[in-house]
Amino acid sequence: MLGWTLLIIGTLGWHIGLYGMFKKAGITAWKALIPLYNTWCMVEKMKLKKVWFFLQFIPIAGQFVTIWLTIKFVEHFGRFDFWHHAATVLVPFIYFLYLGFSNNEKFAGDIVVKNYKKST
């Protein structure tokens, strides 16, 4: 019973958080609620090659592609640090709610990602 409860909470948190993030990104928010279609919308918004969407369908490896896509989407909010990436991977159902509904967080877009320089 606890497992199902955690799964439901995690899934709802993920999709509701994406809903807020999509609104900030200028994507029609309801699209965040449809599995797979939401990652298609992210790929289009980030201007990635469409092959990244289809790579999600490879067993096992596809899970890592989905994780990478969500990390890239979070980077479009100007979040590049290790802890932001860790939160995206480990607790997206909480972190996405924060990004989507916090007044402090804004969608920064491609310009921020292109201008980002990693420190040595």
C-alpha cells in the first residue's frame, strides 16, 4: 500500500510541477499532463534533435535519456549546479513543483544555456 501511495504522490508531483514549468516556458500547460507528449514538447522547446524523443523507447537506456531531457529542461531555467541536477533526478516530484510554482524562478531559455560556461 505504501508503495502505491508513493508512486501516486511522485507521479502527481512530477506532472503538476511540469504543468507550472510549462506555463513559465510558454508551452500550453495541459500538455505537461500527458506522458510522452510532455517530453516531445520539451524537446521542441529546447530545439533538440527529434531523435532524442525516440531514444526514450530503448529499453533501460531510455530511462536515462528521459532523465537527461529533464535535466536539460531544468537548465533552461538557469539551474546548472550539481544540486539542481541531483534534485531533478532524485526528487523531481518536489523540485518541479518548486520550479513551476515559485515566484523566484523564471524560464530563461536558450540564451542562458548557450552563454553558460562551466567552471574549471
